[in-house]
Amino acid sequence: MGSKNVVLTSFVLFLTLVTLALIYSLYAVPRVQIIIIQSQDGVFKEQNDGIRYQLNEKTGRQEELKATKEEYEKKKIVQSKSQCAVVDDDHKFDCYPERSIATKEKCEARGCCWQVVHTQTQTKGLNGKVTGVPFCYYPKDFPGYRTGLKATTPTGFTVALSRNTTGFYPDDVMNLVMDVKYETEYRLRIRIYNPKNARYEVPLDTPRVTKAAPIQRYTVIVSNTGDAFNFAVTRNMLEPGPPVVLFNTSGAAPLIFADQFIQLSTFLPTKCLYGLGEHRGSLLHSMDWRRLTTWNRDQAPHDADTGTNLYGHHPFYLMMEDAGRSHGFFLLNSNAKETALQPAPALTWRTIGGVLDLYMFMGPSPSEVVQQYTEVIGRSFMPPYWSLGFHLCKFGYHSVNETMAVVKRMQEAKIPQDTQWNDIDYMDEFKDFTTGKSKFGDQAGMVNTLHSMGMHYVIIVDPGIGNKKSSSPYPPYDVGTKMDIWIKDSKGVPLVGRVWPGDVVFPDFTNPKAYDYWTQMTKAFHDQVQFDGMWIDMNELSNFYDGSSTGCPGNKYDNPPYVPAVLGGHLNSRTICSSAQQNFSLTYNVHDLYGFTETMATYQALKTTRAKRPFIISRSTFAGQGHYGGHWSGDNFARYEDMALSIPEMLNMNMFGISMIGADICGFHDDTTEQLCQRWQQLGAFYPFSRNHNDLGKKPQDPAVFSDAMKNSTRTALSVRYSLLPYLYTLFHKSNAMGETVARPLFFEFPEDTNTYIIDDQFLWGSALMITPVLTKDTTALNTYFPVCAWYDFYTGLKITGSGSRIKVNAPLSQINLYVRGGNILPMVEPAMTTTESRKNNFRLLVALNESGQANGGLFWDDGETIGTHDSGVFNMIMFSAGKNFVSSEVMKAGYTGEKMTLDKLTVYGMVVTPKSVTVNGKGAQFQYNSPVKTLTVSIPLVDLLKPFSVKWM
């Protein structure tokens, strides 16, 4: 016993010494030593080429200094140029991030270091911002906040922060509080805010905790009282060894917290960074001086890796560490912002409002990080089963006859289709909740016909409500005006924008009354046209005016001291004035919540109107969007590059908790080609949300309009999708209940295989099915990466032993290559033209044995449309398992008996021994064994899946 105590004491001492060494390395050893000499009155900055601010101690506000340029030059900061010169380029943090070009004079007026890097050419992006090694960068001891008193709280601890000098942006907050909450074992929350004056915070319903988690997988280290403020977050290791530093502000750019400029920088443990949406580019971010801007905008995604602002706002990243571990970080802030990445590796957040509300998720697997993140923002919604079928749309179906002609063409080609959509063509003068009957025809009758065919129908709705005076009433405008739910301009009158109907006003979805309004309008139109889902577009907010019909007042909200690198150069570019007034706050703060709040209102409207699961696809998104609806990646182009980039777009959205995601198959802009569309239809058959859609005036691109070869390959791909819908539906259930991703990158399943970290031309459905599309022209062979395990060709059952390398395989134009991972059982169904029909068919099982001759899987099943079946218990859950000579089932829950569930076929891949006989529940059964590829196919005499079954072979 004594020897054990000695060992334990020694181990504790070892960990203590390691922790002390870590703290010393973080805070005692500066990366750069720079001497700062500050003027006596505390002035050390320049704003807008010469405007200077100083703290008025009586009022507590920063006021403009009326001084001459010569007087100011005498008081500016002097740096040690020799010390500035030794800074490693990768560790230089930009002190002049403005769009305008920095100069030596402007830089040094801020108290920062200036050094022109002659070995590197800076580049200018679409947003006008020059990127590369900054010529103007922070010195090590740039004046900032100092650490004050620390106090223990029931949920963790707080730290007071203060500064006695003002910065180079107006209205510094001189005193802050850092509130550290140990929310769960794996989730940490840190808020940095102004304790005296409440500021805008995102009204997202996040978990509330009242006491600290008793066990934490993390440690928060804060600099000593009186020292320059810095903090770090480390991962507590379960195995012996030093903690891993995940977030470390020491030596990075200083914390800045002014009224309209907030900055936080940190060093990162690796360069393996993912997320930070919505942007177009590769899955793995480049850390080579990238700047990613977020301010939701109606912007067609075009060039990759530019960092320009697109439709959505998702300030969440996932990082892969050493040894396959992973963690995540979420900044809960909806103001315009940018994220700067640099090779150190390091990251800088800059936002122009709100507070710093930080969440960290310890994982340690990437799947667990996403589960922990969606526990905060909300799990993905459970879609109706029919929405997993194939959808078809085009801007330019001008009438009922044109629309139904396409449906008929698909039927004649025997290509599965579940849902027909219409763009704004169906509307009367492009006004919401109307049908242009004289032009478009009998929309209600068309929908009734689609329903009689077992199909469904989705309409588009834009947020802008036409306000043009007319002799006839227009209830959407009249009722909204009476309910007083429009967004107001700075003078308090409804802001007038312009979109498809002409001049419009916009519902304020932060106003609770707007929810009732939206429900009334949705129900009134649904009483006329029995649509099944809603497609909400133009909700960034998009505006054909910059600001409004009368412009913007040009105050500090329309023209803030700092503007992130947004397209257009100003916040009101192609949207409404930032100074506009909404119920919850100014548009300046809640602009990027518009699509999210509209989705929430639409969810309530559809739930009330149809009393079934809502189906909503929105263009604009924010964190938490996936809890209410899905997303498509916007107005893409008919290019191979766009097809390839749709994969990282899809994978990122799954990380953001939006499982129902897809791209416009074959491209929205430009005319497609048959080969491109053929390959894209194959890939699109494996988007979680599968829809073909293109622009007005472009050639029809529904798959039935092409050659027989194209029709055949599309029919094959969609038939495979429809056969796999029970597996896909089960994945959506896991996403809804547990926060798992539906489509995922390879590294989610193989986190210790670093080769997978850069792969974004292949992906997985769940853990079991790998999809490897052709993404380039005239390609009939692929170098496919196979991680270490057994894989089977989906179509033939041919085994491929993965070794963590690429293998050249044929990729004929007639099909998309699919591989089943050994160790999995996929529930399937006999496909049909619609999900309505396929749900009447028998189930099948595909068993892929691993190297040990085992496999398992599961099936979630309900009626496919009732809300909350999991909570009410009206569902079935069946688990399947396989060994070397059997496949069996266990019924975990049998709460839904509204339709038959019978199994008629079983296929086993990886059968190394030829079976002599096969029995099903003890009775002999017919079977076939393919010796060359070692597959077994068993004909099942209609076994009831709601009762346990057993298939054995000898």
C-alpha cells in the first residue's frame, strides 16, 4: 500500500511540474521583445488619417482631440526598429486591417511596427483587401487590457479586465469582465463583455447551467493579476503526458474591445482547420494569410478560396490535432465579422459589435465535436420522408402546362421524381402568396394532380412584400401594415427596398407578431393551393437598392469606423440600411439573423397550416438554421469546378448542423453540357437534398431531356438512392436525435489517418457508404483513396482491401462508384418512381462483413410525416448484427404498425466459405453464392421485421 502511495504522489508531482512548465512557456517566455515608449497623455493612435481620440475622465467617453499634425507627431510612439525586425513573418498580426493601403506613417501612428516584406507579393481579393504578410504589425507589448481580480462563481470564475489607455478605434470599453463557465465535461463557455452597459447579444436559445461541471476535459489559464491580459485553454489528457494547448492568446494580437471594433487573436495547435462558413473553397482551409468575411449577401458563389461573404454566417471551426484528436470553437456573435488566418498557425476574429461569447468543444473525435456543437445551437430537423426523393425545378416554367410537361417527360423516361417545384413564375406580378391565373394557369388543380400521382409540390416565397398601391386589395401588404410588422428605417417609417415585384417592404421576423402574420398568409394561400413545402429565397436580406429607396442616413451604423472586407465595400451593398430598426435590435446587429428568423417563422407557419413535418429550404442561414430547415448552396454555375466544390460545401454545412443540404444539380447559371450534367446527376443523387434547378433563359436540363445514355445513368443513380432511403432516413434520425452528420468527410471516420485530412473529392453517407464521383471532363478512371479496412464494390460485392493509399479504378460514364465499408449492414428497400410507392415495397439488407466476419446496422422507421414520433414513441427501431455464419435482428422498439415491414432479400458481401445450406428462422431457404466475388444472396420468405429473425448458413 505504501509503495502505491509513493507512486501516486510521484505522478501528481510530475503533472504539477508539467503544468507549471506549460504556464511558464505560455507567459514567461515572450515571442518578441519590443520596447514601447508612450506619450504622457495616453494618445498613441490615429483614426481615419489623422483624427485622434482621448479618454475624458469626467465623462468616461473618448473625444476627438483638436491638435495639429505637428503636435501629434511629437507625441507618437517610438518603437525599437531592431526588435520589430526580428519578428518571424508568420507571427506578425495585422495592425492595419482596413481596406485602404497601410503606410509607414499610419502604422507608426498606431504604435505598431512597420516592415516591408520584399520577398512576398501581396495580393488583392475580390473584396478589395490586400492579403499577405502584413507590413504593419503589433509589437509584443502593445498597450492593452490588464488582468484584474479573479473571483470564483458557482459555474466557474470571473476575471476583471481594465485598461488605462485608449486604442485607435473610438469608444473603447475600458473595463470588461471575463466570465468562464465549466458548462459540461466537454463544453467550455467564455464570455467577455461590458459589465456596466448591456450590449446586443444573439438571441439564440442555448443551454443554461447553474453549476460547474464536476469533471472537465479542459483547463483555463489566465495571466496573473496586474499582468497584461492573456489566456489559454488546454486539453486535459486522460493518459500521462502534458496538456495540449488548444487556444493561446499570449504573444498574439492584443484584445481590443471598442464599441464598434472587437478583436481577439489566438495561436492554434495545428493547421488542420475546417468550417468558418459560408465560403466557397476546399474543405481544409489554407492558413496562408486568408481572410474570411461574414456578412450575409445575395452573392452567387464563383471563384474558390477568395473568402468573400456569401449567403450564410457560421462562426464555428473544427480543428484536427495530433493523434487524431479534435476540438471545436464557436463565436456566438451575429455582427459583420472577418476571420484572419495566418501560417503561425494563428487566427484572429474581428467583429464590429456585440460581445465575445465563446464556446469550446473538447470532442475528442470530430463526430463528437459536431454533436457537442449541435447540443448548443440545436439538432438538425427531422425531414419528411418524401423530401429525401428527387426534386426538380427551373426558373422559367411559365405555366402549369410547361411544368406538367416536364413531369410527364420524367414519367415516360421512368426516372424517379418525388417533388416538383416552381420558381416565382407562378406568382401574379411576382407578389408573394398569389397565383397569376391568367398567365400561369390552374396551380391548385396542378398540385392536386401531382398529389394523385403520389408526388409533392414546393413553392418559392421571397420576404419582400410589394407595396404598390392598387385598386384591389393585397392582403399580405394590407394585413402586415395593420399589424405593424415591417422593418423601419432610422426615422421609424417602413423601409422601402426593391426586389422582383418592384418596391417592397420587409417583415421583421424578430417581432413575435410577424410569426402570426406569416402563419396567416401561409394558411390563406395553402387554402387555395395545397403545397407541401416552402423555399425561402432572397433572405440575406437581398435588395436591388443599396440601403433603401431613399438611401441611408450615413450614421455610425451605416458607416462604422471599421468595415470588414465585405463585397461592395459597405454594409448596405445589395441589402438594407444597417441603421434600420427591428424589434430586437438595429439591423446592424441582427442583419445576419434574417434568414434564420424567417425559417423559424416559416416552420411555425407550416406546422400550424399542415399539421405535418415542415419542409423548408432557405438560402440565407445562421448557426442553428438546421434545427428548422435545410439549405442549398445558391446560384452556382454549370462548371466542373462548381460540381467539385459542392462537396466541401455539403460537408461544411453538415458540420454546421445543417444536414439537409445540396447544390443545384447541373448548375444554375449558364447552359450545361450533357456529360457535365450526367456526372452531376450521379453526384447529386447522393446529396442529402437532391434537386436539379437552373436559371431563366437557360436550356432545359431535367435528365429526361437528354440522350438515352444520360437517362439510363440517371435512372440508375436515382434508383440506387431510392433503394438506400431507409439507410439515409436512419442517418437523418441520428442527426436529429444525436447530432451526427449525414454526409461526412473521410477523416470523421478515420481521424488517425492524416491522409484523409485533405480529401474532399470523396465523402461518406454515415459510416458505411463511400461515394467517389467523377468531377472532371472526359474521365473514366479514378485514383480512389481507400482507408485501412475492407471495402466492397456496391454493385458487385468485389472486395477491396484498403491500405491507406490510392488505387486506380474504372469509372464508366454509366455509373457513379460506390463502396460499402466492411462491418456494416445497410437497410434498403425495393426502389420505385416515388417514395409514396417505394414505402409499399419490401425491405432488403446488404451485409458487408469486416475482416473478422462481423457487421452491424440499424433501421429507424415511422410514418415519415408526423411531428415528434421519436418523443411520442410512435416509431420502430430494429438492430441488425452478423457473424461468420449468421445474420439476426433485435426489435428495440415496435411503436409504429401503420404499414407492413417485410424483408424479402438478404445479400452478404465477404463470404469466404461456400455455404452448403441456408435457413431462415430454422427453415430452409433458396440462395445463390457467387464464388469469384464471394457474395451470398438469400431469398427471404417475407419475414416480418417487427419480429426477430435469424438467417444462418453452414
